[in-house]
Amino acid sequence: MYARSSIAFLSLVLAVSQALSALPPFGAGKPAGWGAPAPANSQQSTGSGSFPSSGSVPATVTSNQSTGSSGSPASGGTSATGDVATSGSSSTAGAGSGGTLATPGNSSTAGAGSGGASQSAVSPASSGASTGGPYDGRTYQGTATTDDADWSIGNCLLSRWPQPKGLEPLAIAQNLWDSSRMCGACVSITSSFGTHLGIVTDQSDVKPNSLDLGREMWSEVSNHQKSTALPITWQLVSCNFTAPMQFYNKEGVNPQYTAIQVAGANKPIKSLEAQVTDGKNSGGGGWVKLVRQSNSNHFTPSGGGLGTSADLRVTCDDGKQIITKGVSLVDSKKPTAASGNC
């Protein structure tokens, strides 16, 4: 009996010993780093919208994932860095968000959408080309404010040209000023209260692609609201003037100083050239391209004056050319009518 009890006890001890031998040493059963912070994930977002190493998207993250504040679109995979939204790409700024330009077929190039920052690249509008920018009929999204300006105020200096009936003055954002080429351009503005027409008489430091409206223009577009940022869309349209363009000489012109303003064009003109017609140099010098002055909306030659008279050639936005013969360059009292309009 005692022998059987001893054998059973020894068997129990042996089984316990084998079980204990299968366990790791005391304190070795914790995983590495137990109780310490987990190592940083190399693909984890830093919170700034970019990845901490090279800035490229890791393989485990889809390329169209939103990266926070970096400006990448949330779902298109196309960088939202421009004022032109391409057809089919993600557009994240609505009217009033500060400068999204919606037009098919052009790449996104400026970051004006939310902060009013200046564009990072020269837009087609400021290149002087007849296509691109606002000249190709595209529609802009922006905001409208008011500066209470009247017709006689503004860099366009249109005070000598009578205000066209039904067209109230407005100022355009500086990123589309285009060295005063926008002066006299007619603008169709649409808000939640309808569509109204205005005309550019000045530039403004409002957000890119936005408009600062004169007193009456604001009253129409805002439905008599107090001044505030109002979401709008707008585009250039033909003024549909039936009268020809007008040439105004700046006060103080003389044979040694030439400065000409073109007013009343149906659309912004591309260029103005002159061919001298007075004296022995008549027609002999060929066409001289005049330079548009950004701060005064006048065209001047690169140096000196052109004498007392010249033929003037206007090149319209669509390439059409209008030549007016024998225009006085020294009479600042009255304008000269061109031989047509754009």
C-alpha cells in the first residue's frame, strides 16, 4: 500500500516538473518594449498633411487620400493649387471660397482658393495673350464686396468717356488686372439674386478672381444688403456697343509726348499700333507697337513722341484688326472715333 502511494506521489511530482520546465524563465514572458511607448509608424501622418520622410505617399496609402492641410484634393488625385479647375478633377472651393476658376481642359495653377494668397504662376490673363485667362469666356467663382466707388474713380481713368447707360463701375482683382487691359471690359455677374452687368474701371486688392463693386452695382447684385463678401460667379461678355471705339489723347500730349487711351471697345483689345503720318516720315517707319501703361490705361511709344498724327491699328481679342487713318496725337480736347469696333 505504501509502495503504491509513493509511486503515485513521484508520478505527480514528475508531471508538475515537466509542466514547469515548458515555461520561460521568470520575467522573460513580456514582449519587447512592454510598458514603453510603441515605436513610431513610418507611414503615420504627422498631422501637417505630409509624410515625415520624403513627402511621397507610402505604398500602403492610396494616392488620392486626403493629406490634411497640404492642399491635395480629397478624392481626385489632382493638386488643388490653381485657379483653374480641370474638367473631371476634384473642385473643393465653391463660390465665395476665394478664387476657384472652373473651366474644362486647363490645369490647376494657383492657390487662391481659400486664403486669398497670390498665384504661384503667371496666368494666361497676365501674359498678354488673346486666349486664356478671362478672355476665352470662362466662368470665375469668387466673392463680391463694395468700395462705394463711382464712375470717375479708378486706375482706368475713364472719366472723360461718358459712362454707358446701364453699366455700373466695378474693380477687378489685381491678379486679373493684366496691365490695365481689363479696363472697359463688360462683366456679367451672377449671385443668388440674379444676373447683372457691370464694367471694369479699376483694380482692387480683393481676393484673387473676386470683384469690388461700385455703390449701385453692389445694390443690384446683393439685393440692397449691407457690405459683406457675397458668393458670385462672373465672366466677361461683349458690351455690344453700336458706336465705334474712341481714341482719347492724354492731357499734356505734344509732338514729343504721345499717350492714347482706347475707350468703348466691345471687348478688351490685344494691342494698339501707330504709323506716323505727319511730315516726311509719313508711313515710312512702319507700324510701331505701343506699350500699355498699367497705372493709367494709356498706350505710349517706348521712347519720345510720334509727332502730331498717325494711323492707328487696333488688334481685337479675336485677331480682327481695325485701322483708323490720320488720328490726331496732340488734340486732348475731343476724342477721335475709330473706324469700327471689336
